Amino acid sequence: MTSIAFRRRAQLTVLLGPVSLFLAVFFLGPLAIMIVTSFLAPGLYGGVEWTWYPHNYGRILGFADPMFEDFDPIYIAIFLRSLKIAAMTVVAALLVCYPAAFRISRLSDRWKNFCLFLITLPFFTSLIVRLFVWVLILRPTGLANEVLIGTGVVSRPLDLIYTDGAIILGMVYVFIPFMFMPVYASVEKLDWTLVRASLDLGAGPIRTFLRIILPLTAPGIAGGAVIVFIPALGNFVVPAILGGAKVMMLGNLIEQQFLAARNWPFGAALAMMVMTVMLVLLFIHVVVSGRRGFDPATGH
């Protein structure tokens, strides 16, 4: 038994060693650089000065020394707005994907595979091209306003673009596949005999959904929510194109600090705050997913 265990451990080391080394070098290494940079002083003409400087975080959280940095609540406002938009993106994507997953799971294998192909089809087109199509649709002279004016719903063009709503719409459009796949995987494995038994016993559709269907598909919902929320929180491409200069999110702010303002330590501090939120969410997801003895029928 000892030799078998040693052999298995050696096989795992050989298989996982290159991946672990790759992650250590190209994930933990840059992360360590960002952590160190976030506590350094910004250089006069960009870059960093190797001086202990915690005021980058104080500038965001409110404990900055006025002699060095000024606290500006705008950064907290941008952080909260980013959290709000990311959360609304998760909710909107779930509302679209959850019923679609149930409908597709009930189709024949031929149509099921075709629908899954359509879900992944946007990956074959450039993200920038797809987002600029939304610009053409949402702009004042775009398709959406032309249809609304032509049907008499409105008398003048609406401000559809460069708003929070436009960003959420673009985010949902981009991240639908990331929400759909985990949700579909849970729905596909749903034991419909439990659902039929619940209905036969008089539970009713709403109670059956809350006590049987929702708990059984909760892992897919949680996985999709995490997968969508994390990139949505730090995304800067969608807000830059559909939000313009009117809507600022954390991703755009970090990009500006690194490229335009050349304040690398402050940009690193902002990035570390985003990373902290992401790691906390991942930790919660892992802990909740790793619980044992969960009864889907009772929810306990």
C-alpha cells in the first residue's frame, strides 16, 4: 500500500507540477508585484519610488494624511457603483439564462446541441466588433430609437447609450455564456422524479420550485454568479465603449491610473481592492460548495 500511495503521489506531482509552476510564476508572481507596488510612493514622472507609502489605500478608504494625499469620496462611489453594476449584471444574466436552460434541457439531443452551439457562437466574433454593434443600436440615431419613434412609443430619441443601463446590457450580452453553462449543467442533472413526486403530493408549483428545483440547481446558480460577477467587477472594455466618459467603473479607473495618470502605486492599490473582493467571493463559494450533508428537499 505504501508503494501504491507513493506511486500515485508521484503521478500527481508529475501531472500537476507544470501547472502549479505556471500558476506560481504567472499568477502569484504578478500578484506579489502588485501588492508591493501598492505600498510604494508614486514617482514624479511615473513609475515608483522605493519608499513605504500606505497613503494609496488611505486615498481610497479615508485615512490619507493631508500632507501627502487627499481623501476623495469619489473613489468609494466608483467602487460602490461597480459593485452595483456587477450585481445587476449577475441578476439580469440569471433571469435570461435560468428559464432558457430549462427550455433547452427539455429539447431533443439534435436541437439541444444546436442551441448550445448558438450560445457559444459569440466567442467566434471579436468582442470589440460586437460591442460597437450595440453602439449602432443604442445611439440616438440607432435602430432602437428609430423603432421606438417609428412605432410612436416616443416622440424624440431616448438616451440609451452612455448610461448604466447600456453597460449592464452589454455586460449581460458578453457574459451570458458564462452564466448559462453552469446553470445548464445543474438543470441537466435535475432529477425530475422528485419534481413529479412533489407535485403529486400536493406541494404546488411554487413550493416545488422553492423546495426542490431551486436547491438542486443552486450550485449552478452560485457558480455562474461568481464566474460572471468577478470579471464584470473589473471589466473596462464594456464601460469604455458603452459608458463613454459618463460612466466610470473600477476597471476604467485602474486603466487610467496606469496609462494616463501614470500613478502605478495608486492603480495597484485599486487593483488590490478588486482582487480582495474577488478572493473573498471565491473563498465563500468554495466553503459553501464544500459543505456536506446538504439536503436539497429541505434546504438544510
